[in-house]
Amino acid sequence: MPTYRRGGHVRGDDDGVERECDLCDWHCVADSYPALVREYQAHLRSDHPKAWLRA
Ligand SMILES: [Zn+2]
């Protein structure tokens, strides 16, 4: 009796994390969540300083 396993593949090109800015069209793809947060914080600080201060 054959057993088919579905959904067992790990998609190598889908490992990144992505974040969009709530305030503009900026978005970022990074390898890890901490790197993404750092990028997003840097974007907020330079482009939306008021939002960054609130965060
Ligand atoms: Zn933005």
C-alpha cells in the first residue's frame, strides 16, 4: 500500500521574511526576522521619524 506524503517539501526560495511599511510603499525582504526588524526600524527612523518615535 503506497503512502503519499503531501506537503513535505521545504521550498528553499521561501525562507525569507518580508515586511511592508504601514505608511508608504516600502517593503523589505530579509533572511531573518531580527535583520528585518533592523531594516524596518532604520526605514522608520529616516522616512517616518514621528512614527519611529512613537514605536
Ligand atoms: Zn515607510
